[in-house]
Amino acid sequence: MRSPLALIKSIVALKEVTSLEVHFSPKGIQFKCMNFVRKGDEVIPNGELITDSNLANMDSLQSGKTDLSITITGKGVLRKIISSEKAGIALIKEAFPQISVDDFYYQADQIPQGYLVSIVRKSQLSEILNPESSLIQRMVSLNLGVGSFIKLFEKNVQLSCYNIRLENRELVQITESKEEPSQQVTVGSESLPAESALLQLAGYYSLMGIGPSLSSEVETTLKNTSTSIENNLLKKGGVAAIVLTLLMVLVNFVCFSSLNKTLNQESIKKLSVEKEMRELQEKQNQFKERKELFDKLNFKEQTHHSELIDQIASRATSDIQFTSVVVYPEKNSNQAKKSIEFDKNSMQITGLAKHSDGFKKFTQYLNELDLLKSVKMTQFSRNQKLGGYDFKLLIALNE
């Protein structure tokens, strides 16, 4: 049986992506974009950082053909930390009971204490997510704020316009800063340039296939794109067919019977839309393939290891409490690198064990799982405040 990790490796095929940040401020909209390529387990910049206040001026973005990862930041992106067992639209309504969900795009990112729910009005993104825009047809992911990347950090950090405050790796608060970030952003042992760190993280997630999710609202936008194209083509074909039909009726009124007129009309309609319908079918196939890819990667649930995590969680008794499950922990290295690199064959679990005997039985079970190559305990210390033992496990996964 193939592990979930091996399945992901066989599916992810992206080699290049353009990362675009759309920042809303009281002064207007600012666009930043940068191209990234994947070489093995590394993601490296491929070109310079481009900034502009007018999307139409960004020629390289408009004319490019690479997949597109879009991140929305700044004014209008609302967020709330919530602890809830609900999911989907029910979770959004619990976090923001005063809104009409149909008027918003939304995103829920898991954090140790529950979820960070982010929303933005659809009308605010009407130009960016215009179904007729070439950009949305290339879009593979949409991030609302920086919730998807919080689990990468161990201490306070400024990412784009956001000041992220953490305590023991738990999110305490996110506030917006009026000042541009000046300090490098540290992820594990690596440092990223402050002005492009958010773009690089979003590009890495898209290329490596580890998130963020493409919410149901965004998938609906993609579907609406296909529907809009279809309606436009049919509308054009219908107008052309009417004009040609009228001409044919005038020319053949004396010569042909009513039956021949009907046959000619249908033939003309078929000829006028045949080419456009073939093009439409090609676009629909592309959307279908992309949707199948999203389903395989299980973007909606925002986890690529549900089977493995379910097995682990099922054997954790009430004595064992998980505080975080991190897939692809960063490789330990004392040498700073220009790109992000993660150990793609491992998983890290941290938590609290009430009793040492229960923890010992739990680790024995993990060692018996066929999907796991090895289980290493990197921390086990007494927690005087909560009572019990803090633990950290580094799990090596089989291919």
C-alpha cells in the first residue's frame, strides 16, 4: 500500500509558478509579483521582484503562461481566531455571524488553538477574480492574509504588512503595520528577504503541493469562468447563426421548400459554432484536470495525510493531547540558504502526556505502524504548570 506522502509525490507536477501579492491600503492597491521554479526539494527565485500600482502595467505577469498563486493582504481582509468543532460554511458563520456568507470569499487555517478564519468581500476582488480575466484561468491557489504560513514560525515575525505575535508557537494576535518590513524573515534555519518573503512562501506552498487550500468559493469562481466562456461563445454563435439564417431564407425563399429551409438553417448553425465549441471543450478539459488534481490533493480538508493522522490519533488515549502536527518539518541546518528546504519524508508531533506509561504505550504503537519508518523522541520534559510531560516526536515516513 502506498503511503499518502508517496501519493502526493506522484501527483505534484508543478515546476514553475508566479506568486502575486495584491495589497489593499488606504492609498490604493499595490501589486507585487515574482517567479519561482522548483529544483528537487528546493524552490528558488527566477527573476526580479516586480511592483506596481497598476496591474495592467505588469507586462510579464499579463503575458506569462505559468500557474499563478495569489495572496490578498491589507485592508478588507478580516480575520478571527476561533475554537470550534464545526467545518465549512458552519465554521465561517460561527466566526462571523453578522455577515452573509454568499457575499464573501473565506478561508479557515488550522492553528494549535483551533482555526484562524479569514474573509474578504467578493466585490473587493471583482477585478482580480474577473471570470473573463486570463489571470484567474492560471490561478492554482488563493491565500487570504497569512494564516496558511503561521505554523512555519516559532517566534514573533513581520510578514508583509502583518505583525504576527506568537507565544510557545501559538498565535496570540495579528495586527497590520503601516511600515514596510525591514528585517529578514526566518523560517527554521533559513532567512528570506523581507520584501519578498510572503511571495516566496506562497510560491513554495504551490510548487510543493502542501497548501494552502483552494476554498469552495474559489472553485466556484473557476467553474463560473468556464460557464461565462461557454455563455459568451454560445451567444456569439447564436447571433451569427441568426444573421446567416435570415440571409439564407431570403436567398432560398422561392427555390426551397420549408423542410429544406429548416435543414439549411441547422447546418449553418452547426458550422458557425463548431470551431468555438471545440475551443470551449479544450478549456473545460483543462478545468476538469485541475479540479481532479485539487481533489486528489484534498485541498478542501487542508491536509494531505488524513489517513495516517487518523490512525495515529485513534490510538492516542485521553492521557495524550496533541498541540501541533507539522508535516514536512524544516531540515536542521546551521548554514543559511537562499531557498526554503524541508525534509519531505518526516512529520513532527508535539503534545502533552499526562502519564509516562500512557506515552510509552502510544510510542510503542507508532513503532508498529507499517506507514512509519522510525519514531524518534526529541523532547520529553516535566510540565509543572499543566501537570504531565511535554513531548516532541520526529517521525520518519516510508515512501
